[in-house]
Amino acid sequence: MNAPRSPAQVRLMGFDVDGVMTDGSLHFTAAGEEIKVFNSLDGHGLKMLQAAGIEVAIISGRSSRALELRAANLGISALFMGVDDKRACLDALLDARGLSRSAAGYMGDDVVDLPILRACGFAATPQDGHSFVRRHVDYVARRTGGRGAVREVCDYILATQGHLDAMLARYLE
């Protein structure tokens, strides 16, 4: 990627799950139920994006009940699981909202995310994202997946768009 692109125009921010919203570990119970561990700082960052008028979407290649519950808990209705072609999913989502790709951002961590990351107006990855992905995004978080990387990117978007200071100031009143 040439010069990093800014998230100033982002109106819809999409996120991968495993390795981004979680640390990428896959945990299963003896009954085969998948367990995911999410970070509360990340969750509040997603809520702050929504409060600033930025729609949050989750586009994941895997499906899980835990993710359904987490998305519902965060008020995220744009949840797409079991998606093989994330870029096509994003394009359909943008088309339904009358938005261009330049108004979209995405955070992914592995090479399978590169088609959607390269299609967006802003692309990010956690610090522990695949090394090839880190070379092709606009922003590499200092934090790792499932450990605050999502919150860091949310704060970066909010700061770039001029919302972060006012949102944080509310907590000092």
C-alpha cells in the first residue's frame, strides 16, 4: 500500500472476529460448543463508534452462538457469519445503504481478509495480524487481537473525525 489512507470519511466500520475481536484461539466444550472470549474495552469502543453515527458491521468467516450473543449485547444488527466472500458481503451492505467503498473501513488479521481490506477506504489490523497483512493496511494497532486492538482503532477513527475528546469528556463531568 502506498501512503496510508485516513478514516476521516468512514461511515461504516466492519470487523473480523477471530484474531481481531478475540485473540484467535478456538475453544470448544466437550459437547462441541464454541466458546469465545471478548474484550470489554473493545466493546465500549464499538458502542462509541455507534454513538458517533458510524455503523458497525461484523463480517466473519465462522459462525457461533457466542458471536450472535455478543453482537446483540452491543446492539450490532449488521452481523454476517459464515461468509466466504467478505468483499462481496461488504459491497452488498454498502449498496443497501447507498455508500461507496471509500466510506467503509475494515479490520482483519489474516491473508483471507486482504480482498476486503484492500477494497475499503480504510484498513486496519491488530499488532499480531499476519505480517503480510500488516504491510497492506493503513493502520497497525499497537495492541493485539482480543486485547484492545479494536478499541485502539475505534479511538483512532473517533479522534480523526473529531469526536473522541468530546466523548471522553462526558466521563469527567
